[in-house]
Amino acid sequence: MNHPAKSIRPFIGAKDYKESVLFYATLGFSVHSLGPQMSVVSVNEKLSFYLQDAYVKDWVDNTMLFLEVEDLQHHWEAMKVLGLPDKFPGVRLSTIKINDWGSEFFLHDPSGILWHFGVFKS
């Protein structure tokens, strides 16, 4: 079956919706409100997800997103300069980890969503 899709947008929850909106804006993502309880958050013109004012601990604690980037070292350094863990309680930023398949670092958002930022080996 052919799926002539244009995008895929997962839904993620937020423990404190306003704080999460500010976090993603500070991270450099574009945040566009779709109403008082939902926003579309865009990494660029093709990559987006829905952020909603909904929190179910088991769901959020088990949500992970992987964002493949061009230059992991540059991306990590730019993120470190933002000082996100100092600005948002609960936010954690790891160092770069080298794996058999490539390299990555981790970022926990204010709600506990685990982001993987990585590059694959060629």
C-alpha cells in the first residue's frame, strides 16, 4: 500500500503546559497555539509534534522522541549554552554517548519526556 503522506506528528503531554511551551520556545522550536490546551511545535518546516495540556504520568514517563541532526557536537554545544537545566526544573542534559550504531545525547523536558538527539554512522 502506498501512503502519500506529508508528515507524521506524535502527540506528547505536558505536566505544566505553559512551562513546556516556554521550554520548547527557548529550545528554538516554533510553537504555534491551536487553542488554550494544544500547540503544534515545529523543529523546522517538515518536522512537528503536538504538545497538549494533558498529563498521564505513565504515558509521559514512557514517551521518547529521537531527532536526527547533521552535526551532533555542534547541536550539543548550542544546547548546552542555553542552560536549560538551570532555567527549567527537572530538565537534564547528558553528555554525548558513542554507540555501535552512531552517537547521541539525551535531554529530558520539564515533564520528563526523553529526547534523543543523534547521528547514525554512515
